[in-house]
Amino acid sequence: MYNWKELLDYVNGELARLPFDRKPAELYAPIRYVLSIGGKRIRPVLMLMAYNLYREDAKGIASQALAIEIYHNYTLLHDDLMDHADMRRGMPTVHKKWDENAAILSGDSMLVMAYQYMMKDCPSEHVGEVMRLFTETALEIGEGQQYDIEFEGRSDVSEDEYIEMIRLKTSVLLACALKIGAVLGGASRQDADALYRFGESLGLAFQLQDDYLDVYGDPAVFGKKIGGDILCNKKTYMLINALGRAQGEDRTLLKQWLSQKDGTYAAEEKVAAVTALYNKIGIRELCDEKIRFYFEKARRILGEVSLPEERKRLLWEMAESLLGRKS
Amino acid sequence: MYNWKELLDYVNGELARLPFDRKPAELYAPIRYVLSIGGKRIRPVLMLMAYNLYREDAKGIASQALAIEIYHNYTLLHDDLMDHADMRRGMPTVHKKWDENAAILSGDSMLVMAYQYMMKDCPSEHVGEVMRLFTETALEIGEGQQYDIEFEGRSDVSEDEYIEMIRLKTSVLLACALKIGAVLGGASRQDADALYRFGESLGLAFQLQDDYLDVYGDPAVFGKKIGGDILCNKKTYMLINALGRAQGEDRTLLKQWLSQKDGTYAAEEKVAAVTALYNKIGIRELCDEKIRFYFEKARRILGEVSLPEERKRLLWEMAESLLGRKS
């Protein structure tokens, strides 16, 4: 079996070999750019690992692995445009480096390329199921992004609504990647469905951890500035629960910070104050418990997959590594 | 066989029956809106007509016909956003009625829906070919749009470059619609390819006619204000050839009008002056001849399709009607 690092190198090699020989060059330059910036390639590697559970040749589905990574990077490209984000992975986003139209049009062509590679060399007995799952997932991810946008303008987002939003926006793509790998590897229906649900729980844990690290992460490891979500009042799992729990003067203080206009305070002051409040009313533990809940749920679901434990070890080690914790 | 009107009513009925039962409603409202505004439904009707050449039941490929119309309307939605166009078919565009993010995200979901319907109920023996053709076409249309954007900033666009741009941006979708209808109807490879080339030539004639009518059309029939392309210096077939042909004082006059800043002249004055110049140096006849060239080429290619002339009569009558001319 192939380990994470071997598959990551394989994916990066295949991405670097994408031809980009079509014209006009200006349409494809932003696509080449976003795919070259890097990233953890989690989705294609998960797909290859799921395939590798059932086949010794993990590299038989290079096109589908590329497709899911191209698709993921298209969502980042268009999301960054919609969010007016200037930087991604330490590099200027496409609408900053080129312009908004380049971001719209190149993103659109990436979505078409994702379909192109998803179909390429896909065995005819599986192509229908793979394409239907990929399409359903792409619709769900659009729905998740729409909820994310709508939640910005709402102050009454519930925990359940938030979990459903991140399930749609983040988890279903991990789940889809794993299931496509399993289906193409020849897994049983039960195994393929279990790997889908494993990906869903892993994705929820992963996104909640991302929220958590935005507050409690080590800046050197996290790779982003700490406190970004707090500064923009992003309705994360933590803020939603803080709004639900804070009482009395804690509540007054939180509401005050949320209604402060930008520029009327030092950023560090707001981050420190809201973090202190989270600590005081138990939000840090609450979020950590929720991450562990989905992490353990993922572990139980992986247990349902009808393969020897030894065969599933590398996949579980990857989950542990992604979440930075041991079960 | 079904005539144009019957198939148009059928397509409009199917579009009106699209469920839109997914959530969030706000994501799907703009999609429902653009599909309800109308349009000539040329692409799905052409697809059904091509299918009907080989099958008595023209309505066996409703999903694919819907897919091509959803796809076409997604391109209009994103093109209008990129062109900052406020109106389409007499109604506000999505980014005006909602906002830019709604236009990006709803358009993206329309592209996914187009794939969803293109695959739906597609016979397994044809699904690979249909999806590959649709995907190649979608890439080409993105390339055509990119050339269109690039040509705005160039003053040396050649006639060949312009024809290739409109082939990519407009013709290949008509060609794709016809070929998919033929393939699904069970046409031979030769017939399916001929219908593709028929669509290409018809599309070129159709787009050149659109350019022509923008100058010489009857405003009441054309549905848009006359002279829009002249006012924005759009490098149409006519302007490209005028720049190539005009000599002496004609050339000086044309260059002057092209370099005038907006607001320094009355719109009607510029339209009248450039139109007069086109008339004087034979651009009107040149464009009319080019339209007839592609129209006749389409007629010859349709002649290659191995069916009795009577069987092809309705399709040819539709081509005549689209171009408003008789062969």
C-alpha cells in the first residue's frame, strides 16, 4: 500500500504534468497558477487511499484524483472572488493578480475541466454512479456556499444550521472523494457508503478544527494570522455557542465587541477579549469536545468497512495526522 | 415529424416543469428567473429536430434538451456579469436584480445542473460520447469568451480571428446541440458529423446576421436598440473590414469616430456617420455576402446527410426562418 507522502508526491507530479496546451494561453494561465500554488491535496490523496484499500495499484485513477483537486481549487478561486479575499496560501488570488473577469471565466473553465478529468478513463460500469455523485456533491457545495453567504447577514444562526453548512461546504467533497475511490476500486455498496460517511464526519471534525485553530492555533503552524474569524465576526461554531451561553456582563461585552466598527479598536485587543471570553465560558472545551465527537464517529464508521484493520491503518493514520490528534 | 413551434412549446413546457425543490431557495431563485424570461430556445429545439430526423418520438431526450438550454443561459448570465450588462431580453440581469455574488454562484450551479440533466436518462451506449462532446464544447465556449474579451483591447483583430472567435463563442453550441440530437437518435457517424458542421456554418451565419442587424435591423423586429455595436466600437465583422478597406478621408473619419470619448457626441450622430461609411465602402454588401456564404454552406452540408430531402425539410425551414432568408 502507498502512504500519504507517496500519494501526495504522485498527485503533485500528475498536476505538474497537466498539459495546458489549449489556447488562448491567457484563459489557462490563472488555472495553471492556482494549481501550482500548492495545498495539502487532501481530496485526491483520500481518493487514492480509498482506491488503494481495494487495489494494489493506487495510481489507476489519476484522472479522477486530478478532477477532484481541480474542482476543489475552482471552488477556492470563486469563493475568494465572492469573499474579496486578496491572498490564498501566501499568494495573491486570481482576481487580484489578474482581474474579476479572469477569475470568473477561468474558474468556469476549471469546473468544466473537472468534469473532463472525472470522465476520462472512467470505467463504463462506474461512470454513471461516479458522475452522479460528483454532480450531486457540486450542487451541495454551491448550496453550502450560499448558506455561508446568508449566515453573514443573520444573527440567529443555530448550531445545527452551522453544522449543516460546513457539511455541505466542506465535508461532502471529502466524502465524495473517498466514495469515488472506493467505487472505482471495486468496494461493496456498504463499504463505499461507509467511506462516504467516514469522510463526512472527518470533514466536520476538520472544519471545526480549522475554526478552533483560527483562535487557538500556533501562528507558525496554522499558516494564517490568528483571530481572523473573530475580527470579522464570523459565525463559527465557537461564536454561535458563545452567543448562546454568555450571560450578564459576558453577554454585554460580547455584543459590544460584535457591534464595534472596524478601525475603532486595535485588532489584537478584540481578539484577546473575545478569546478570553471563550475561555471563561467554556467555549474552547466545547469546541474541542465537538471535534473529538466527529473524530471518534469517523473512527467508528471506518470500523464498519469490511476490511482487516491492518488494511485501514494508513487511512486512519492520515485522519489522525489531519486532525493532529490520536484516538 | 414535429415542427418548430411544437418543439418550442414542448421545451418551454419542460422548462416550466423543472422542480427547483432544492434549498436554499435564494440560490435557485436567480436560476428559475433567467430560465423563465424566455428566449428563442434555438439550441434545444435544434437538438430535438436532429433527433426527430431519426426517430418519430422527438421528445425522448427532454433532459438533454433542457441541459443545453440551462447551459446556454448560464453562459449568458456570466457573460452579462463580465460585460456589466444591465438588461437581457428587456429584464434586469441577475447581478443587477440580485448582486454579483448571486450571479457567480447561481451561474456555477447552473453549469452543474447542465451536466446533471445532460447525464440524466442518457443511454449508456451514448453517454461517453455525449458528455465528451458537451465538455469539449463548454471549454471552447470559454475560449471564445476569452478571445472576445481580449479583442476589446486590440486594434489589429483580423477577419479570420473574428470568425474563429464567433465560431467558438456561438457556433459550436448549435453544432453540439445538433450532433447530440443526432447521436441519441441513432444517426451514423457521417450524419452526426455533418449535422455538427451544418450547425457550425448556421451559427456563423446567425452571428454575422446579428452583427448586421445591429446596424441595419428594424428596431421593432430586432428587439435591441440599433447601433449598439457601433457606439461601443465593437470589433465586428463589419468594423474589422471597414478598418481594412477605408482609405484617405474615409479612414480618417472612421478613426476619428473610434477615438471619440463618450459624451462628446450625440449617439445617433456616430451611428449615422459610421453606417454611412459602411454603405459608402461596401461593408453592408460584404457582410450580406458573408452571411449568404455560410448560409449556403450550411445548405450544402445538410445535403450530405443521408436522409430523403423531405425528411430534412423542417430543419432547413428552421434555418431559413432563423436567418430570415430563403435559399
